Amino acid sequence: MGDDKGDGSRMTERDKLAIHLAEETGITEEQARGLISMLGTDRNSLLREARVLRQQSR
């Protein structure tokens, strides 16, 4: 199904958020997970910091 990670476990909301954040901002999923760990799940804060991170890595 669409929610499977491939290993039989289901994706958490944080997993889904990391994937969407990475797709939307151009950062890696690993970077997105790091931001979520530091900032929590506030979408506006995550988007702001992800954009800053992307600019710094260029």
C-alpha cells in the first residue's frame, strides 16, 4: 500500500512530513528529519529553516 516503507512498517506522520518537506524545498530527507527533530512539526518554521538550509548548501 502507499503507506508502506517497504519493510512492512507503516510510515509515521513525521516520515510523511520529512518526505513532503524535502520535495517542497529541495533539501534531503535526512536534512528534513533533522529539522523536524530540532524544531518539531510546525510547518511554517520548518519551511523557513529548510529554505535557509538549501541556500547555505548552494
